[in-house]
Amino acid sequence: MLWVIFLGFFIFFSSLGQTLGQSPPPKKTPELLAQGKKLYEQNCVTCHGTKGDGKGQLGAVLKPPPRDFNIPFKQWTHSKGDLKKVFNVMSKGIPNTSMVKWDQLSEQERWALVYYTIEFAAPPKKK
């Protein structure tokens, strides 16, 4: 009987981590980047622009303006260089902005977008 309780807790906490997007990120691959590029062109260009600079067709009229992905990754306001935080922004959106949640995309698709968008980031400046 005790093993049934233990198994139940294990299953519950394992699924909870996946539900919250806490499973480890997939390995970055050329295929995942290609998928991210396609998804970005379909879903993100209108606001963030083709260059990831936040200057898409709608970007000029949005308040606050869309994120400029061209700045160094560690300077991104909501993630500060943390891939999982970018994933959470894509999954949950940002309140009081035009950044909607993209939870209708699969977890793999959201990770593909994460990896593709960070490709826009400028390398950190050398001191």
C-alpha cells in the first residue's frame, strides 16, 4: 500500500514539472532552429520584425513596443539571459503588453522559437 502512495506522489510531481515548463530544454539542433525560423515568420514578424529588432508592421503602434531581440541576451528585460524564462514568456505572455501567450504551440515548438529568437541577440560587449 505504501508503494502505491509513493508512486502517486512521484507521478504527480513529475507531471507538475512538465506542466510548468520545467522539463529540461531540448538540445539545440539545426532542425529545431529551422522549425523556430518558420514559426517566427508565421507568428512573430508582425510585431518583432524580420530582423528581431521590434520594428514589425505593428511594432510602431504597440505600447510598450515589442522586445528588440538584437540587444545582448543578458539584457533582455524578462529573461536576463535565462532560456527557461524566455520559454515562460512565450508560454504565458507578459501582462499589460501585447505579448500574448503561445501555449497553443507545443512545448517543442516554443523551444524552437526560444532558440531561434536568441539567435538575434548581439554578443556581449567586450570590456
